[in-house]
Amino acid sequence: AAPGSTPPCDLPTGDKRRVELSLGHLHVRLPTGSPKVPYFDGHIRVRAPVALVERAASLPETDGWAALDADVRYGEDTLLPDLTGTLEAHDMRLAQYNFAQELHSQLNIRRNIVQSPLTTLRLANGNITLTDTVVDPLSKGARVEKTRLDAANVDFTALLRNLGVHPHPYVGWDIR
């Protein structure tokens, strides 16, 4: 490909520009009366660059990609769709904040409550594990009801860099 030209359709798996969409066993019922909420359920697999969100919302510069592979159900009885599946994200950045080199999460959303039995995050050259997480995103302040956080080998200077505190931190602190 010539420099500056459009990328090919068959991008490698690790390329952040790769977009995938797969729908399986999808049922959609369009609204006929009030409320005008469509009902749908099925299986979805989507992967896209995070920068696509910038087209729909006013955000600072973003980077990275995310993928969701889940069974989904949405109807008038819930604000958030009911969902069971996995979320994966790589090289996530918002403005100067690098949130994760890699994230893997098992997700369940039922009755507007988000639960994750296991979430692993690679951040600041270390590994962070969240277990038995329960979040109420619709409550005031989007409360974390419970979680267990284990961190190993987190490099404090890398953390300061990743969170945009300073591009060249010189403070050292071992977090075990």
C-alpha cells in the first residue's frame, strides 16, 4: 500500500483500525405504540477503534480499540440492555490518560446493575485484578457496590506517566 492511502479491508488482528460486526440469532420487534422502545435480543460481536466514539460525542483525542462479545436483550422494562459476555480493550487512551494496555472482563448486566466476576487489567507494567465487582451505574455518582482489587508489579513511575501526572516522573515507589 502507498503511504497515506486507505488501509486494506483485511487488517491484521492487532491493528487498532480493524472493525468487526457479527450478529447471530438476532430478533427485533419494532415499536407499534407507546412507549416507542424497540425490543431486541440475540448475540453480538463488535470490535472497533475507540476513536469512532469521537464522531458521535464531543471527546478529547482517544486511542485504542475495544471488543464486546455478548448475548444481549433490550426492551421497555430496562434502561440498560441485559447482557452476558466479555469485554476486551487494548491501548486505551483519553487525552493524556492511558487507562489500560490490556483489559479483559466477564460482564453481566441485569436489572440495570453491572456485575463482573473477573476483570483483569494491565496497567503501568503491572497486573490489576478485580473480582466480584458490582456497580450501580444509574445511582448518583455511579456507585461501586463491592469489588476486590489485587495489584501486582505496578510501576509507580509508569503509573504517573500513564495517568498524565508527568511525562518524566522521577519518584519511585514499589506497589506490591
